[in-house]
Amino acid sequence: LRYHARGFRYAKTLWYDFRFALAEWLYAWQPPEKRLVLVGPSAGYCFQPFFFERFEEILCLGPDPVARRLFAFRLARAPLEKRPRLRFEARDLLLDDPQAFADRLAAEGDVCVLFSNVVGQFRVLLDPASPDDPRLARLRTAILPALGARSFASFHDRVSGNLEPVIGGAVEYDGRLDDREIAEHFYPGNDDPDAMI
């Protein structure tokens, strides 16, 4: 509930720049699929609702019952010309059973996938001892083939904490950055990447 209170309070103030940059980035993402699987939307605080107008149907995967109700409420109140049909899945298909996630995507057919603040949290959520943790390997083994030829995108706050990053707008990289590279690129002058986590 504390997170939802913060989301409601900060969506138009502290989170505004992020929401604006994300809206621009999502506007440029033009998947051909008309149905979306949205993984981890929470209550949709970081989304501009107009993004969803392009889809006929959205399947939201998220275990938080409060978030599901708030997401549906916020989308219903948004001034949209066209509204997608919403469906919700409460089970955690991603972490609890990655193969169930892959099976669900296969059953859904022609859908695109958007990971919302999820992929970058795997390391924290699973608390693995190393990047070779078998649980992470199980996620990769199930999820990557399931995405296959379908359109997908992911955005996330991989590192968060009390230090403010220096970012001039949306940032895209071809590869994965490790913690040291993130510290060098986004936290100049900070010598301790552990302080950011």
C-alpha cells in the first residue's frame, strides 16, 4: 500500500521526467501485434494511458490484487479514444514457474510482450549468489525461446537507491552493463557501486 501511495503522489511530480521519456520510447516501439502481454505493470503509474490505445486486448501479469484494481480504474478513467479489453493473471508465472510463462505465451498466440520494471529486478528478487545461479539459467532457458519471433521490449530500473543518477533522457545500450559500468556512466564521481543498491 505504501508503494501505491507513493505512485499516486509522485507520478506527476518526481516521476514525471521518467514517465515522459518512457512515453516517448514506447511511442517509438511499434509492434505489429494487436494484443499485449504486460508483465509487471503494477498500477501503471509509469505509463501514459494513450500507449494502450493501440492494443485491442491487454493481459496483465501481476500478483498484486490492489495493483490490478488500480490499473483497471486508472485506464477506465483515462481520456482514450479506444479502450483495450483487460485481462489479469494473478499467479507469478515468471519467477515461480518460468515454463508456465512460456506455455502461457504459446497459448496466447500472436501477442507482443512488454516487461515493466521486472527483468532488472531478477537479481534482487531471487537473491542469487552469482550470475550463474541455476534459477537465472532456468529463467533464460524458458523465457528466451518463448519470446521467439514475437515483438517484445523491456524497461526497468536495474539499480535504485538513495543516489540520484545523471541521465539526460532515454538511454539505450546494445549489451548488458555490469554494476561498475552503471556506476561509471550514470553516477559520475561515485567510487562504490554497492552504495547504489
